[in-house]
Amino acid sequence: MDNNVGFIGAGNMGTALIKGILKSKSNDKIYVFDIDSSKKSVVESLSENVIFTHNSDELIQICKYVFLAVKPQQIGGLLEETAGFMSGETVLISICAGISDEFIRQKTDKQVKIVLAMPNTPLMLGFGATALSADNLISPEEFDFVRGVFNAVGITEVVPASKMNEIICVNGSSPAFIYLFAQGFLEYAAEAGIDLEAAKELFVQSLIGAAKMISSSGMPITELIAQVSSKGGTTVAGLEKMREGKLLDVVKSACAACTSRAYELNGQKF
């Protein structure tokens, strides 16, 4: 088994992580299985070190680190079917939203090692933000190995297992919320007769710059807002409309709905 790495599921997330491993550990073999056999040629074209296995049972017997990159609705059946092939050395890394370590234990073996991960789609470009939580059976070396995989495609932060559902809206789902926010600005620009590509470039750079100000300026959000808001100016007029529309309440409501759905996927209530 050694430190072999395997992926059950070769969708966007799984494939992006495979690319990250290949970039940082180019000589390591990576084993992959997906029920969609058309993925075989896609993942094997990434490198001669990527091997598509015949089934998930075979993959689990070969690999110490097994990334579960399937839909949350599929993971229960997958775990039940493959539990008999896992050992006490198997490390399961779940990127399934809403699936707890308790759920995984119920479906497998009490001694299986578990890391919960909540990545986001920007990892496909190497700019991912992944929340990680490891159970107490994972050794520091094993956790460092898993974390290194996600660090190869972005950044990671450690979050308590009890907050893995709550963190989903913060980094896992937030790109979609930001895209919708961006859509409003770009639609306005188009309606105002501004070239869409020019508007997109300016808005995207504004997003990047604002993000850097949040992360690097050392100022609280309220102060950053105040910096842009001259009394009686254009920004203040726009902020007033956002506050009239209760933008913060809408964002928090969206986050709460996201979290509630995560608990439902695990058969619990928020």
C-alpha cells in the first residue's frame, strides 16, 4: 500500500487535485476510479503515472490515501460497498459537502482514518481555498501529506469538525455568490452602454484589489468601507441602496440556507 494515493471520482475537483499532485510529486503514481468509463482516457492523458483501476474495491486495496470525490448523495452507498476492503491504515479524505466523520464511521469501520475537506472550484486554477478537519486517528505526518495535496492547488485552513457544515458557505459556496454579485455589476455596465470586456477587466481587478486589502491592509472591513466612502459622494449613495435592500441580511440568510442544506445531506437538522 505504501503511500499510494487514489481518487474515487474524477470530476472537476478530483481532476484538479490530481493535477496538483502531479505538479508537486511528479514521480508518484495516482490511482483513479470513476463509474463514468469515459473519464479513463481523460485522466490517463494527464500523465503516464495516472492509472485507472477496474473498480473502487481494487483502488482501496492499493491506496493508503483515498480521496472521495463523489456527490454527497452517492457516498453512503459507496462506503457500504467498499468498507470490507479498508484497513486500519486507510485514510479517507472526503470532499463531500455535508458529510460528517460520524456518518463515514457508521458506513465503514470505526478504526478508519478520516479527513474532512471543503475545497472550492478556484482550485482548478491553483487558487483554491480549502477547509480541513482531521480526526484523532490521523498522525501529524498523514495530515501533513493530505494538506500538502490541497496546498498544491491553493491555501488551506484547519477548522473544527463541528464547524465543517458552517464553513461551506464561507469558502465552498461563496464563489457562486460572488459570481452572482458580479453579474449585477456587469449587467448594469452593459445596460449603461459600456464595453462588457472593459467593464469585466475593471471589475475583476477591483475584486482582486479589494480582496488584497482585506487580507493585507490590517484594517477592519468597516474601515475599508469608510476609506472609499466620501461624505455625500457616489459610493455613499450606492451603499445606502444596498442597506435599504438589506444586503447583509440577504447574505447571512443565504449562508444559513447553505448550512441547513449541508445538515440535511447528512440526515440532520440545522
